[in-house]
Amino acid sequence: MDDIKLIYFSDCPNYESAKNLLLNSGCDFEEVNQSDLSDNHPFKHYTSPAILKNGELIIGEKADSGGCSIQLPSPAELKMKLGL
């Protein structure tokens, strides 16, 4: 089973859209709110939203200070990236 994580911060304007993409893809995923993490947690260094599959970043970017992921994939692109 794949380990898929949706990483986001509380006020992220694209969080709901990313969550809905994952829900509509039919995959199981874990939500990780960066706002609940310690400052030195590795997941704090991703843009929001970010999607990881088995630890590999497939949507978003690594960033020293977080930030927003502006461009989200289409549903078909997400399914392809997830291997669905």
C-alpha cells in the first residue's frame, strides 16, 4: 500500500482544492498540518499544499521557509503521478 501524505498549512488557499483532488482520485492519504509541527520538523520545509508518495515529492516544492504551491495538477495528471 502506498503512503500518500497531503502536507499543508492552516491558511493555505489551495488546501481544499488539493484535498478534493486526492479524495476524487480514490486513494487513501494522510493529512499533515504544518501548523501543528515543530519548527525543525522536515515537513515544515515544503510548500503548501505538497503531496508525497512513499516519501517522494510529487506535487509542490521543497523550500526553506515554506510558501504556497500555486499550480495544482489536473485530476488526470494527479492520477498519473500517483500511479492510479
